[in-house]
Amino acid sequence: TSYHKVLEENRLLYNEVQDLKGAIRVYCRVRPFLPGQSNGQSTVDYIGENGDMMIINPLKHGKDARRVFSFDKVFGTTVTQEQIYADTQPLIRSVLDGYNVCIFAYGQTGSGKTYTMSGPDLTTEETWGVNYRALGDLFHISKERSDSIKYEVFVQMIEIYNEQVRDLLVSDGSNRRYPLSNIRNNSQMNGINVPDAFLVPVTCTQDVLDLMRIGQKNRAVGATALNERSSRSHSVLTVHVRGRELVSNSILRGCLHLVDLAGSERVDKSEAVGERLKEAQHINRSLSALGDVISALAQKSPHIPYRNSKLTQVLQDSLGGHAKTLMFVHINPELNAFGETISTLKFAERVSSIELGAAQSNK
Ligand code: ADP
């Protein structure tokens, strides 16, 4: 019987680990060398089928020269936007089933975060990023289900810059705006820290594209250059879904947060002064707070430190519990990015590592 007991314990542990794996997923994407860039040697030496990758530094020797990392999936330089989305799609469906989902893009500036989330060019559908494909699917699936569930969809867009939250749809040029409390009930408002950010109802992908353009314009206000600003702030596009089941009249609610994070590069303290230093410190702090929250969730820690940053406060109801999280970490394969690549992968390893040993010692 002790044999069976061990088997049973192992099965429970296994299920628990599977559960965690299901709730937090980390995908790594390596961007190709860009045209005009020296086509030097890539620091990504090897990508395995099972989510393993090897990083090398040809200028070093010994144990510092190579490291192996392991994630849920690793996408190489030839993987298309369509293939990237194919592995994301199941999460989108679950939003319509009433789950909260967060999709993050993490990486140093220039590593491909915007490429993954938005794509390089909105005019060609082939290169559309996760955002547009997800929205297209949300509307498509909700229409497919329209015989049994009537869905309403609302969009919210905020930016977090220097720990300040800004509503990017405040001046969307229309009056079709609602406070969040209109579509959430009171218990669901707990833990939402931008209760007064405006939601705009939308009925098709084009509506959302229009709003995103407005949000981008509002984001640029006051920034020296949009590119600089967008690399130093987090942008959160949230799609709230409310469905009413026609037979039972019961209501389900889900939301999808699409988060383009600020560039993760470490700023040289000796060089950054004034505003730049302040920005850098805010970014570092909020990215490590995010890492702390996700790894505490993965370890099933009794205390989840949501309150350490605006970002984790804003997303609190969508991180943990029954929520699902997907993080795309981005790698620039150039040799001069080696240091950032290693620190990006270490961050990713920290948020994804669910070791059997760790789960066991928590019991
Ligand atoms: P980030 O948002 O991390 O600062 P970008 O998404 O702007 O980085 O990417 C930097 C540059 O690399 C852009 O010119 C982008 O078009 C290009 N790029 C990024 N990822 C890919 C990719 N997978 N395939 C082709 N070009 C890419």
C-alpha cells in the first residue's frame, strides 16, 4: 500500500505541476538579423524541438561560453507570425469561456516585442501580430457562438510610465465611453486599480484598430520621440468580454490583457542621469516586481507581492487564481547583445521554472 501511496502522491504532484504549467507559459522568440546588420555569428547556437536552446559567446571560453535554457517553446528566426499565433490561440478561446488572460512581450529594446504583438506593417495581414489575430478570433468565435451566448466587447488602453497610469482613450473623439464598473460587478472591481479608465464598446477588429491608432497618438503627446517613449513605458491593451447565456441568462466575464512591456535593458548607472535614470529605475523595479509575482505564483507561494508595482496592481485580477499567463521573451541574436540576452533568459527562467523539488518543499 505504501507503494500505492507513493504513486498517488506522485500523481497529485504531477497534476499540480501540470496545472501550473498550464497557467503560466513562457515562449522564447529569436529575431533574425536585420538587413544591413553585420551578418555576424548568432549567439543562439541551437534550438531543440522540446523548448531547449543553447546560447554561446564565441569570445569566451569555459563554462561562461555556453548555457542551456529550457522553456515551454522556443521559436527560431524563420518562424512566421501565423505559427507564433497558432500556439497562442487556445488562450483566446478561453477568454470567451470566462477566463482572464495576460499576454506579455518582454525583451530589450529592438528584440522584436512590437513585431510579435503588433507586427511591422498593418497593411499586410500576413505579418499581423498577436494583437490583431487575437481580436479577429475573439469576434469570429463570439459570432460562431451567437446562437447560445450574446457577447459584448469593450476595449481599454493604458500606459504606465514612471509608475503613473495614463488612460490612452480619454480623448477617443467619441462619447461611447463607460466606466469599468458598468460591466464588472463589485467583487470583480476589487483589485482593479484603474477603475476610472474608460472602456469603449467595439463590434469588429476595425473598431479596435481605430482605437489603437488614437491610443498611439495620445501616447505620443509629450514624448520627445514616440519610439523612445514606447520603449520606456508599458502599454496595456485590455479587451473585456461580457457574455450572456441565452438559455440560463447567466453572465460570464473574461478579459484579455495584451502587454507590450518597457525595454528590459539595463541602463548604465554611470551614464544615466536625471529623467533617464528615474525612468530606468522605474522600469527595473516594475519588471522585477512582475517577475516576483509570476515566480511566486509558479511556486504557489502563500504571499503574492502584487503591491510592489503599478503594473502588477493593474493586472492583479488577471495574474494568479484561474487566470492564464503567457510570456513571450525576445532575443536579439547579435553578439553585442549577449549580456542582455543572458539576463533576459535568466528572467524568463525565473518566471517559468517549476521544479518538482520546489513544489515538493512547499508542501
Ligand atoms: P522592440 O519592440 O522590442 O523594441 P521591434 O519589434 O521594434 O523591437 O523590432 C526591432 C526591429 O526588428 C524592427 O525593425 C522589426 O521589424 C524587426 N523584427 C523584429 N522581429 C522580427 C522578426 N521576427 N522577423 C523580422 N523582423 C523582425
